[in-house]
Amino acid sequence: MKLSDQSRLQLAIQKIIFLLLFISSIGMLAWISNHYSYQFDLTANKRHSLSGNSVDLLNTLDGAVTVHAYTTDDVTRQAINEIIARYQRIKTDFKLRLLNPDIDIEQVQKDGVVMNKPFAFVIYYNGRMEHIDSLSEQSISNALLRLNRRENQQVVFLSGHGERDIDGSDNRAYATLKSQLGDMGFNLQTVNLLEKSLPENTSLLVIAAPSNPYLAGEVEHIERYIDDGGNMLWLSDPGELFGLDKIATAFGLQLHDGIIIDNNQALRQTLDIEHPAIIPVTEYFPHIITNTIRYNTLFPLSRGISPLSNDTTVNNWQAEALFNSTGKSWSEAGGLKEEMVYNASEGDIAGPVTMAVALHRPRSSQINSTQTGQDEATTATGSQRMVVVGDSDFLSNTYIGAGANLNLGLNIFNWLIGDDDFISVEVKPAADTKLILHETQLVIIGFGFFLIIPIVLLVIGFRIWYVRKNR
């Protein structure tokens, strides 16, 4: 078919228009991709995205964050850009400066960087700086937690009466807890009240399972700290209160003498718990401390806690139970023995038994302002907070890694010092990425790949050849 000159002209114009539209489309896609980006993380555990806890943390930060990264290696620079990009997608004023330690010598001196590794990192926020060992999500988020602290959080553990040792390496000690709290910006120290008084900047006092009595003067010191509005965590194991009876009464609480026994054998078997005195907790009452706990916790050798009165409050303290033992448990008044059976006539208390209580009350300045009619907005200083737990083992080196024990402990400390916004920012470890196959599964896969699939392909090929040959 012979085309006329007019037809040829129309075809030429169509080709030119198509080419222009195609080039314009490519240009528009390039512009859009340069100005807008959207990424999908299809990995099972979202390991290329920030955890929800880190996102929650970034949403609490008001100011800009700047990271100074020192390195001379291009591969390391690329890795740095990738991890920081995850933060920048959530927080637009999260800035990164890539610096060469051999060239930017003045900045190296300002940051106090010592290049004893191929890289060094400094993070700035809220007018403060901190050196971090790596640019992992764990390191960055913990550094931001520390930098975002409103003030120096001083946590004091009492010592001198057999309390838990925060520096010890034995199973009973709290060294792991100390390390975790230190990563989150807390400063921990021990104080023996026979040697010196509590520091004036004490944000939280911790009494962790003494095994010897406190003297009357020491108890008075603790009472003065509470009367002055101080916050306290009391971890009390079954048995004596070692002179702290007055403290319990002042809180309006009664701490049971017995040991909680769990008779829910199905649950214990599921959690692989052999000893009936190791109490699993799977359900929690609504509270800021427990709202983010989504897993079970374990409490070895626990005691029960109950209010002195269900009708009235004591010293303005408002008490809230955090969690109970199961309904098939009881508080055994006779102590541990080979065969334990619930017997109310011997003083046993039927479950569920409350194991932890959070208390709060207005500070004295708020109470006084209410009585004198002052403006609450100008006098409010926050609430005074206490937590009493009928077990101290759950935070020990042995059990702190069991279930959600660590997260529960960190939530308790955060709530007690008033950092409610930081309750849910503990960074979760990445899920296991290993694929574990049993021997039978490996045989099936090998048999399929090395025998079945080749035979199927041969049959298909032979079929195609045979059909074409007989056409």
C-alpha cells in the first residue's frame, strides 16, 4: 500500500508527539522520584525500618538532632547514610554531618573525638552531646533517651543491710539492671544510711530486699525522705520486713508473710516452670507501667500485698494494683514444703493475690495550695509516686531476661521519676532471621530440586519437541 505525502506527514507528527510525550513522562517520573519518596519494607520483622518504640521516641523530641559521623571509608559512609535515613523519614530535622577526621581537625577537637576505631560518632540534642560506639538503632535511641532527660536522674539504692548489690556479678545481684538503666540516662549509686545521708538530688530511692533490720534512725531518715515528697521503689521478698513495718502502714498496705504458690499446672507446663513458687503473670491491670507489656513475666518467691482498708485512703495515697497471681494460686502461710495444699484454717490466703501496687498522691505543695485556694497551675509539682513489689528476684541477673521482666522493670523506673513519655521506647531486638529445617524437610527439598523438577522439565521439553515434529 502506497502512502501519500499527507499520510507520511501525519505518521511523522505522531511519532514526534509520542517521543515528546515519552520523554516528558520520563522527566516527570524523574522529578517526582527526586522530590517524593515512599519505601516498602517487606521483611518479616521490618528489620530495615525503625521499631515502633523508636518512632514513639522521635515523636517526643521537640528540637533538632544532629549526628557527626567521622570516617574515611566510603562503604562505612553508605551504611551511615542508610541508618540515618530511617530516622530522617520520621523526623525531618534529624541531620547528619559526614566528616573526615584527617581534614576536619577543628571539629574533631570540638567534639573530643579519639579515632581509636575506623569510625566515631557524636550525637547532639537539646544543647547536649554524647559519644556513641555505633550507629545501630539501639545505640542511637538510647543516646537520645539520655540526652532528652529533663535533668540528672539520680537513683539511690540503699545498702548495708544485705540488699541487692548493683555492682555484683552473682545471680542475686542487679548488675544487668544497672547497665540497662545507665544506658537510659539514669545515674545509680548506693548509700549506707549509717555512713551518710541521702543526696539532695535523689530522684528515686530503691529498697531492694534487705536481709538485716534497719535501725530506728535509718527508718526515720526514710520517712523524712517520703514526707519531703521523694519517690520510692520497695522490693520486698517473703518473710520479715526488717523494721519497715511503719513504712508499709504509712502506705496503707499489708504485706503478707506467706509465699505465693501457683497450682495452674497447665500454664506452668506451657512456660516450662517446674517450681510452684515461681509465679507466672500473663495478665495486667491497666496502668501506664503495664500498658506496653505484651508478654508474660516471672516472679520467684513472691509475697502478696493487700490494702489495710478498702474504704479509706491512708495519708492521701491512692493505690492501684498492677497485677495478680492466677486464680489457682494462694499465699502459703506455712512456707515451702514438699507437699503444699491450700488450707484456710492455717492462714493461707486464696488467690488471685496482688503482687505489685503503684501508689501516688499530690505533693505537699499541691495539698497546701488546694487548702489555701492558690492557683493549681502555678503550684503543681507533679505527683509523688511509690511502687511496692512482693518480689526482688525478677530484676536479678538470673531472671531479668525472663519474659518481659526487663521491660516491666524499666517501665517502673520511668514511671517513678515521672518520665511517662518514655515508657514504650525500649528498642526491641530483631527477630530471628535463621531458617531452621529438619532433616526430612531437607530431603524433600533436595529430592524436589534435583529429581522432580528436572524430570518435569524434560517431560515438558519432550512434549514440545514431539508436537512440533508431528505438525
